[in-house]
Amino acid sequence: MSAEEARMDFKEVLPKQGMVYQEDMPTVVLCKPKLLPLKSVTLEKMEKMQKDAMEQVKQQELNQLGPESDLYKGF
């Protein structure tokens, strides 16, 4: 028997009384959304490096002017 012949021999039978069952098809399950950081880890590292570099430049400028400079008193 070929596949076509087997398919033709099959008849659908619906009961006149009683329950009719339907096969449940799997559906898409939605997961909770994942929160993404506003800044990436790389961006935070770059900003920290830039901030550290700016502080070093500022410290070097203070050292070059010397302690007698009134310009940076209070820092």
C-alpha cells in the first residue's frame, strides 16, 4: 500500500454524542523582558579611564604651578 492509498482509506468519524477531543498545539510562551543597562560595561570603563586621565592632567597642572599659586587654592 502506498501513502496515497493509506490516506484515502482513512475516514474521519465524529461521534453523535459524547465529547470530541482536540489536539492541543504548542503555543509561543513569552518570557519576562530582560532589562538592559543604559550604559554598557565597555562604555563605563571608557568613561572611568577618561575621568582618571582628566584628574591626572589636572594634578600635573597643579604641580607645575606650584603651591604658591593662588589660582587653585581650595581644591
